Amino acid sequence: MPDAITAEGLVKKYGEVAALDGMELAVPEGTVLGLLGPNGAGKTTTVRILTTLLRPDAGHATVAGFDVVRDAARLRAHIGVSGQYAAVDDHLTGAENLEMVGRLYHLGAGHSRRRARALLERFDLTEAADRPVQGYSGGMRRRLDLAGALVAAPPVLFLDEPTTGLDPRARIGLWDVIAELVAEGTTVLLTTQYLEEADRLADRIAVVDHGRVIALGTADELKHQVGGERVELSLADAAGLEDAARTLAPLAAGDLRIDAAALQVTIPVADGVAALTRALGRLAAERITVRDAGLRRPTLDDVFLSLTGHQADEKTEESVR
Ligand SMILES: Nc1ncnc2c1ncn2[C@@H]1O[C@H](COP(=O)(O)OP(=O)(O)OP(=O)(O)O)[C@@H](O)[C@H]1O
Ligand SMILES: [Mg+2]
């Protein structure tokens, strides 16, 4: 499968700040790559370079076989873009906005109109279709901007934080649309800070920090890197904590952790449910009361935290206009 998107050694500097510092990507046709990273990691800068809105200071990139610098004009006909901040014309209605995009892509007036109506329906905007965008809510603008990226059914789609500011229903609706497009062969690069979204949509995830990729793999592969399962036990009172740790130590496949404030003991284990059962048996024999017990697998949150040293949801709240 040829790569629909490639990037080699992309560098972009703003004064002293290196927004990109050797960004490398390869996205096979018909797949979804999730770019996951904290604020300021370089996600939007990457999207802007790949969509020809910004020139790199060094490095090369291609999209749909076109060089992002040399073939910028031809490249644009093959991509759809939805930005982190919705780019819609306030004075036009929702339908007019989409028809305008259709005409920019030379779809023809009739085709543009039909396509616009279908997408408005798809994104729950039919009732608002003939109202000026001025009166739209943030989430409505966001959905209209996303519809705009899809008007021309481009083979490569760039979605920068596509579901930020969407309510859960709209978010799931968008996930469905993306899955359909990918099933038809569209290649998607999406940036997100929602680990659940990356987990659900992306074939592969590139974790980005300080302008470069620091880990790449499927969600499962990344979780595996972070480590195996853990048994988590919460005790009823602090008195049992030391005893519990001593009793459970032989079951641990790694470092046992005690969180005194949460009355919690966490034990890395090799054999999941069996270890949980044994742990509970040992504690019962010692008459140590357990308030809560569970087996925990690493989540993408754990991956993110262990790779970047920050929590994924440290995101500062920003309105979607
Ligand atoms: N136009 C600009 N002028 C100066 N610095 C910039 C500019 N655009 C981006 N930067 C800097 O480049 C770095 C990367 O920014 P970028 O917008 O690509 O991050 P991001 O991963 O999209 O972050 P977020 O999650 O907040 O959207 C940041 O340090 C940012 O401050
Ligand atoms: Mg961004």
C-alpha cells in the first residue's frame, strides 16, 4: 500500500521555539493516523505544513504523491481540511457555506447543492441550513466546518481536533462518518487529545511531544510498551495497609505500590484474574477488609503519562468561538 502522507525531518521554528523538530510520518492509503500530544506539541503546525498553509524550514513532505512545497497548488485539490478553529463565513447560511466549498472544488452547482444538503442532514444541521452562520452555536460551527472538509469527498482528510467542542452525540456521529469514509478508502490524519478517540478511530497512533514523534504503534502496541496488568486493592482502613503489602508482596511481578492517602495497594501481576483471586484469598486469611478490588489494564492515559510525563487532560479549556 503506498503512503498517502509522508513527512521526513520536518522542522519549523518560531524564533527560539522549535514547533517541529524532525517530524517523521508515513500514513498508508486508506488508514487513519492519530496524532496525539499535549498542548504545543506541534500537531497543528504539522497539519498546516501538510495542507500547504505553512512552509517548513527544513525537511520534505508529500500528500497524495504531491510535494507540499513544490506541488502545493495541485495538492490542494486532493485534500479536505477541518481546522482546530472553525473556518466558516458568518454572513452566509450553512447551506451557502457548503455550496461555496463545492464550487471551489469545481463540483458544479447542482452537485454542490445536493452534496451540501446531504452533509447538513448528516451533521444534524438541516433545520439551521438556511440561517446565517452568525447565529450558530460553537458546536454547530464546528459541525459545519467538518461538513465543509467532506464536500468534495477528497482522498486525504486532515482533521485537527475534530470533536473538540462537540457534545457526545455529535462526537459519535462524526466517528461514524469517519469510519465510513475510511471504509471507502479515504486516508485520514487526525489530531486529538482524547485518548478514547485515538483508541477508537486510529489504525496507528503517533505520540508527539516537542515537535517530533516519540512513539508509534497501534493502541494495543503502545499499551503493551507501558506494561502489563495490575491488581488494585482499596482497604477499609489504614491499619491494614502495611500488613496487606507484606502479604501481597510474593504475588507481585514488579514493584508493589502503596498509596497511603487512598488506602490503596497496586500490584503488577503476570496472570490477571488468578492473581486477583489469590490476593483476595490472602487478605481474607489475614482478616484485612477490602473495600474495592479490581484488575486494571493499561489505558492510553497511562501510555501518554509514561511517555510524555504529563496527563492527557491537562488541556486548557478553549472555546470553539
Ligand atoms: N504562529 C506562531 N508564532 C509563534 N509560535 C507559534 C506559532 N504557531 C505555533 N507556535 C508554537 O509552536 C509550538 C507548537 O504549536 P502547535 O499549535 O503546533 O501545537 P499543538 O500541538 O497543535 O497544540 P494544541 O494542542 O494546543 O493545539 C508551540 O510552542 C506554539 O507556541
Ligand atoms: Mg493544535
